[in-house]
Amino acid sequence: MMEIVIAILLVVIIVLLININAKLPNRIDPVEQALLRDKQRREREQREGSL
């Protein structure tokens, strides 16, 4: 009986860890998107400035 409970707990913990790891990149994403937008804006301004 105890082995079954421990096995279920291990599965639950592993699933939670996977979910936490899957959510971590989403927190970084907005920052990277902002950096990309800045970079694109700078490139556009340079192109328009050189015209």
C-alpha cells in the first residue's frame, strides 16, 4: 500500500516540475519580444535615416 502512495506522489511531483519548467520560458518571452521590437525599430530608423 505504501509503495503505491509513494509512486503516485513521485508522478505528481514530476508532472509539477515539468509544468513549472514549461512555464519558465513564457516569463522570459515578453522581455525578448521587447528587445526584438527595439532592435527592429532601431533598424527601421536607420533605414529611414539613410534614405
